[in-house]
Amino acid sequence: MQEKKESISYLPESERGQYLSLKEAAELTTYSPDYIGQLIRAGKIEGHQVYTTVSWVTTEKAIRAYMESRGKGLHEDVALSEDMRVQRYVQYVLYGVIVCLGCILLILCYIFFVGIDHAVTDSYIEDFDMRGYVQ
């Protein structure tokens, strides 16, 4: 029978405040919680397993060190991450507005050119009538 690894870590109350769940760590970065967990399991980021080896926790310091080693900056706080989400939302809204304006412009151009086409056609028909080509 295989021996059970003693990798279960119960964090003392004094240390719990400095650790972040993977979800909290993901909010500080552009990474998903699953990817941060993969980085911890690969040993690229310091982390600990908690809750009977089900969950992982890490520190902001470990996340910062990894991001800096990759040449990427870490958001200073979650509020900045929220600002980025708002900026992305505004960006998508602006893209939508631009697409709508483009469609409206195409429709107006179509209406304008069809109107010109009808005016020119009517002008030629009147010209033919005046010259007596149509009987």
C-alpha cells in the first residue's frame, strides 16, 4: 500500500491574510486561476495546498516575482484591473458604434446613389421623349 504524502498544509491564522486564492491571484493578473495553479504545481510560483490538498494559495509577492521575471507588470491593485475591464467594455461599445455608423453610411450612400441613378434615368427618358425617339 502506498504511503500518503504529508503535503497537507494547514496555514496558521497569522499567515492566512497574506495568502491569496487562485481566483484572487487571477484578478491581479491576466492569467486564469487554472493557469496559476499549473504554474504553482510546476514550481514556477510559490504556493501551498490547503483544504485537504484540494485548493492552492499563493502570495502577491510570488505572483509579482513571476510576472517581473516574464517581463510583464502586475496590476497595482484590483481597482486597476476593474479599470481595465471598463476600458475593454468601452472599447467594445465604441467598436459597435463604429460598425453601426459604417452600416448607416453605406445605407445612406446606397439611397443617395439610387436616387441619382433614378434622376439620371428619368432625365434620359425625358430627353428621348422630347426628341421623338419614343412613339
